[in-house]
Amino acid sequence: MSLKIEKKITTTDTIKIILTGDLDAVSSPQLEELINTQVDLTIKNLIFDLQSLNFVSSAGLRIFAKSRKIMKSRQGKVYFTNLTPQVKKVFEIVKAVPLSEVFQSVAELDNYLK
């Protein structure tokens, strides 16, 4: 399955990226390109909504790690919401991101950001 990427600007400093399908070695360059070209210096919060992400490979995890590094260098944050059970398992096994950046839902993240 391929990867579908939908970008939503939620506030002037926040972008939500909704991923559907598989994030692997073939599709990860597509996400990397979007982050490199669409996430500018005004963005302080980058949210990945993974509700429809079926699979993530090490190449996909690399893009998430790179995104975290970019945002940290700008004093920004990356958050992950709506992890599917299979993606959550990969995050837990690899310890891909701190649990403080993972939220069960967008509502839970919104409450945290308030």
C-alpha cells in the first residue's frame, strides 16, 4: 500500500500531518520532502496523526527522528496522535519517541497544549 499525506494548518504556528497507508523506504522520501519544504521557521508544533498509518519501517522512524531534531533546533515540538496498535508497538519496541510526545487522541493533545 502506498502512503497518502494530508497537511492541515491548524494555527499560525501548528501543522498537522495525517498519514494513511504505509511509511516505508519507498514512501518515506515523500514525507521527508513535505517536511523540508512545508515546515518553515514559523512552525512551532508539528503534529503527526497516525490513525490510518498501517505500517512504519526503520526508514519511516528515521523521518520522525529527523523531524524531532529539526523542530528541537527551532525550539519547537513534535507530537504523535492516534497511534494504531501496530505502530504503537513499533514505537514501544524501538523507543522511537518519548512518551510525553505520544497522545491517544487529538483532544488529549489539545488539553495538553492548553
